[in-house]
Amino acid sequence: MFPFAGPDERDLANGVAAFVADLRPRIGAAEEQGTIPMDVIRSLGDLGVLGMNVPERDGGLGASTVAFALVLEELAAEWPSLAVGVSVNSGIVCNAIVRLGTSEQRREFFPRLSDGRGLAAFCLTEPTSGSDAASLRSTAKRDGGAWVLDGQKLFVTSARYAPFFIVLARVGAAEPARPHAGITAFLVPAETPGITVAKAERKLGLAASETSAVAFAGVRVPASAVLGTEGKGFSEVAMAGLDAGRIGIAAQALGIARGALALAAAYAQERRQFGAPIASFQSIRFSLSTVRTELDAARLLVLRAAWLKDRGAGFTREAAQAKLYASEAANRAVSACLQVFGGYGYMRDYGIERYFRDARATTIYEGTSEVQRMVIARALLAA
């Protein structure tokens, strides 16, 4: 079923599936409250999920990207809100430190993202820079042997319970001809004075995944807080991180579609109309068969991108294709699955509507579908 996954990777995914299945009775209340309980995060840390991409030499599992994709699919099939927090913490943030972190940074920050004290956060988007991320206005200024950060970030996942942030800010004046110039990444502990986390946003879906604006006002960090090369943060951290992050979001979208399909298939066999289970009606059978086919196609795209990344091969285009197809297929899937429920699908008691709402964001964050098409076209047309 998973041609790029070995038995150890499947065993890890199966263990996570069993863990998250036990959380099922708690999901509704957590979504209503708009937060992931801290004991759930601690349990993920105990399982090793939060540090699964940390190399073994640094105390993690050293798991492959393929394994990570399978884990995110399992999380999202039950609880998409939890999957997105893990994707940011253990994907984009962890991978940036794996690639670029100094030995001192690895010792300090790997335990913070893996031990369950919270979920690390990534601060890139701003009020005036979304898809045009290079136009960010946050600044970093030298002050003796330190840096002082000022600016505001939007749509920060897990901001309220992040033990630290990766913050993208510009060193020096903006250069219109070189919009990426000066952008630098910083590792900023959440307890640093000058950080303010705003009230959580009210969202269409992913309600338990806390999303907030974060303000940095005179936030002072040491010179050692720079992650990677000064002035190269846009390419080294933002773009490279988003490439890998797109695999995670594609896997999350895949899990959402799978969870919706499981609900719809079960309901179709139970619900009777015109004297027969609705699963016997050709329209229902054809609809669900299309969903299943698109789901399997999406999985192959996700695993291909993950497999290429694990082998050190280029995967930018493949990650964009996986994210584009999986996210759009997920939205088609949840719409079709909700339709199977008829009027009941519109009611919160049946659960399918949560998958419908949660799927929508997957075509937006980590690069919109339009951005993915730009990436794919650039590779295709070499321009």
C-alpha cells in the first residue's frame, strides 16, 4: 500500500494511529475550547513524535520524511488541528535547525521542541506580506553584541504554547531590486521580554489549532540566535522550509480526506432510503470510488516527494505538486463525503462537517494553490 515505506515506518505510523484513536472522545470538546490540551502535547513528546525528525545523535528518532508523512496522515485522519501543530513543530522548525543549527543551537532548542513542553512556531507572514513573503517589514538591528527585533507576525500556529519561535526579520534597509536581501532567521525563546501573543484568531476550521498574531517590540537576543547565514534567511530558512513543509501539509490534507471517506463509507452502509442502504445506489458508489482513487493518487505524490527528500534529491517541484493535488483533492473529497450524509452532514453532531471546514485551509497555508502552480510552472518551463 505504501511503496516508499518500510516496515519500521509503517509500525511508527500504526502506533500513532492507535494513540490518536484513543483521543477521539476528547476532540469535540477541545475543538469547542479552541486549544489542544497540554497533556496531549506531552504525550506526543513521550512517544517521540515531536522529535521524530531530530537526528539520533541529538536525542531524536532520526525518522525519515516518509515516516513523518505517514504519521501526519494518521494524525489528520482523526484530528487535523493536532496534525498541523505537529507539522510546524516537527517539520518546518525542526528541519531548519537540523540543516542549519550550530551545535549550541541544537543542544538548546531540540529538547524544547521534542519533550512535549509545547509546539514550536514559525513566524514569517505579516500584515502586508503573505504570498509575497520577501516584502516583510520586521527588522533586526545590531546593538553591541546582540540583536534587537521589532515587527508583527500574523497567523502563527501554536503561538500561545510555543517554547520558542523562528522569526524572519530584515537586517538593514529594504532593497526594491533585491527584496530578499537582508532577511535573516532568528531563534527566539518565548520567554524573551518584548514578545506579545495576541488573542487567538477565530477561524473557519482547525479550531483547536491555536493561531495568533505575535508582536516583537525591542526583543533582544544574542548574536548566537542567528539561524544559518545572516542575510540568507529567505532562501535558507523560509523557502527551503516551505518546500519541506508542503510535504507535511499534503500529508495532512490526505489524512483529512481519508477521515472523511471513512465516515461517509460507514454512514452509507448504515443509512437506508427507498428500502435499501444508500451504499447500494450507483451515485453513492461512484462518488466514493472517485474519492478513494484521488486519495490513493495523492498519497503516491506525497510519498514520492518525501522519498526524494530523504535521498537528498531535488524535490521542490514534487512537493508543490503533492501539496497542490492533495489539498485540492481533499476539498473535493470532503464535499463529496458530506453530500453522502445529506442534511445530516450539515449538522455538527455527525462530525463530517468538521472535516469539511478543516480541509479548506490546506489550499492556503504553506503557499496557496496559486503559488504551487507558479512553482511547478517555473520548474516545467525553466523560467
